[in-house]
Amino acid sequence: MRAKQIVAVILISASTALATMWGYNHFSSGKTYYYSQDSGKVPANYAKFFEGNRNSAPPSDFVDAASAAIPATVHIKTKTVRTVSNNLPKHNPFSDLFGIDPDDFFGNGNGMRSMPEMASGSGVIISNDGYIVTNNHVVDGADEVTVTLSNRRSFKAKVVGADPSSDLAVVKIDAQNLPFLLYANSDEVKVGQWVLAVGYPLTLETTVTAGIVSAKGRTLDINRRQSQSPVESFIQTDAAVNPGNSGGPLINTEGQLVGINSAIASPTGSYAGYSFTIPVNIVKKVVNDIIKFGTSQRAYLGIQYPRDDLSEDQKKENGIKDGDGVYVITISPDGPAAHAGLKQGDLIIKLNGDEVFTGAEMVGKIATFSPGDKIKVTYKRDGKENTVSVVLSNNSSSVSTSIVKSSVLDKLGAQLENLSKKDAAGLDMKGGVVVKSITENGLMDKSRVQEGFIILKANGEDIKNIEDLQVVLNKAANGTVKLEGVFPGYEGVYTYSLKLSSGE
């Protein structure tokens, strides 16, 4: 009898081990879920993938994928308190009643008042102990972050860290045994394959939309609003994404995380056919850096390359030759590429054996490496193909992967114009710079600068034209710039501070 019990125990243990190994091999395929995940532990939200006799045939619907993703997708709400002046130019139909401005009743006695701003987005749980990835622009500058799960449980969240270059951030809630999403491999994503976008768009509850991958390696140059060295190599899809989807997951038909939804291309601000997602291979690297170091450890190759959308005239002006690959415009003398023997005019065609056709593809692949990593770079020179080993650097000041003729003025997120001589004479000024229009979520927008503002001083130096302003901005580098100026028709001098380093 005792022998039978022992045999039974052995059989149960063996079958359990086999089931565990099957589950691990079926879902992991060598992929990293999360930096501290126990081997073979598959979250409960993937239970339906074990039901029935699943095979390699494509699914007839997306029910299982959606059921895996919904519990791991969260609603992120933020509160930001801004302190603004009561004396900003405005039109208030009640401001002259009894000679009192109603806004003064809510001020703090010194012409300033607090203005709370509420916003929301989505996020993805990536570990069972409460780490969540979202977009930097969802939580940037927030004084309070609240995370609500799909089962309506809410938690106050702490921002662990953020990377404006890739528009990624990590927040943490105090919870255990949470469902989370498994990582896919975004290098294996194919144009034309089915994908699903999950999130909380337009204040709705959890919403799932489907589409296909339309393109890979896209760049929009939108992260330049918050970083001098943006990382953009988006997956483009036609899955419907709207405001509120930011930070939510894009998944494949197996319910695995393909990327983090970040932007839409639209003339109206709402979905108009295309959305853009940060590939999960970049997400994994940035998230692990933030959790371990508090910030992303960025690797650099040490070259300057052209934008992907340059016209033929611009290429000719900059001496850029056509070819399949990334043209090296200039090279940092002390950078990794120079030490490996690359030169101006080389055409980079492969990284670690993987072909690269555009700057965005190259940046996306380099963004998955860390400083100190050694990679193989294949390039063409004089018609001959060469491969060298390059040790990537972490020095962003001397090693640059920037675009042609980029300007620190781009960071301001505004269209600027020199004050005309006629207007300057009418205002009794020697010159100045007029803010003609402001880009939403740019530096000036976040600092409450309004259109029509005339910049007269920057960091105490007189500003007569855009060139003067650019000189001051270059001196400030990643510090703070204090702008002083006037609004025509309003009394007084107005002051705004722009934090170039954080994009606030």
C-alpha cells in the first residue's frame, strides 16, 4: 500500500513538472517577461490559452487575447496643480462688474491662483507586484497619480522614473498577485499581422480595437518636444486609438505585449486612421533601466545621420548619397564609431546582422542596447562591404545621433518671428521675438506662454531677434531659461520659466 502511495506521488510530481515545462516553453520561447519573474510562472490571465487543443492555426477571433490583456490594462488618472497669474490677458465678461475680477476671489492674495488640471491615460501591468509601464506624457509633471484596475480597485501610484526620449515611464502600486502581460519580440512583428489596442479612450471603460501592422520603423519627430535626443522607431497600425489610449498595450493574437501605444496621426486630435506604438523591445530595455537605475541608460553610436524625410534638394545640399542604409553625415572624433574606424560618407546597412534602411530603424535597434555593449556594424565604403565591432558609449554630449540642422529652438514647441521694425518702433522697443503660435504639449504650452507674447529678455540678456534667443538657449543647454516680455495692449512685464532638461 505504501509503495502504491509513493508511486502515485512520483507520477503526480512528474506530470506537474511536465505541465510546468510545457507552459514555460509555450509562452516564453526564450523571451524575457520581466527582470525578476520566476521561470515558468505564467500569470492567471493567460489561463484560456491552456484550454482545449490549441494549435498553430490562426485564431478565428480575438476573445482569448482580449481576455488576457484586459485584466492587465489599467486606467491612469493624474492631477496637476498649476500656479498661474490672475493678470494674464483674458476676456472675462464679468471682470468689470463692481470693479472686481471674480478670479481674485480664488487667488492667494498676491495675484496668483492655483489651477488643478485633471488628465487620464492607460497603462500596462508588467509584474505581479505592481510595476506598470505607461507614457511619459501621461504622468509628466503630475502631483498625484491614481491607478484603477479593470475590476475597479484603485491605488495611489508612485512614479518610479521616466524617459522623455522614448516617452516611457514606470509607476508602482502597492499590490501583489496581479495579472500582467507577457512580452513578445517586436523584431518578429510583421507588416500585415493582426494586433489589438487596449485602453481607456475618451473616458470610456476598457476598450479593445483590432487592426493590422501597417508599417515599422516610423518616426514622427514628436518626442523632440520633450528631449534633445529622441528615440522613435514606431510600429504603425490601423487599430483605432484615441486620447486616453496613451500608455496602453498593443498586443498580438496570443495576448503578448507588442508595444506601448503612444501617438496618433490626425488633423483633428482624434483617431483618423493611424496610430503609433513604441516597440516592446525598446520598452523592455528602458523599463528595466528605470527600475534598476531610476533612469534610462542610453547607448550612443557617435554619428550624425539625416532625417528620413529629407527631400532630394536637401540631400544634395548636405552631400548625402542615395543607397539602402543610413548615411553617415558627420562622426564624433572621440565617439565609438570613430574608434571602430567608421568615417563620414559611410553607409551603415546592418547592426548585428540585421538590416537597417532608415535612421529610425537604426535608433530603435541601438535603443535596445546599453552603454558598454559591443555590437557588429556593417557598412559600405567605396562599394565594398565591411563589418567592425563597436563598443557603444553613454556620452550624449560628445556622441550624437541627431538630425541635420537641428535647433534648440525646436524644443520650445512654438513658431517664432522677429518683431518687425514698424511694430518695434510703435511699441518703443529696440527689437524682440514674437510667439506667433504654440504647439500643444510643447515647452511653451506647458509653461503657460500665450500667443502674441513678445520676448524681450532671456536669462537677463536683451533679445532683439531669434538669433539672440538661440544663443541664450544654447548657453542654457539642459538648464532653465527665464523669459521676460510683454503682451501688446496690456500693462506690466510677464515672466515664464522653461525647464529645458525635463520638458516642463
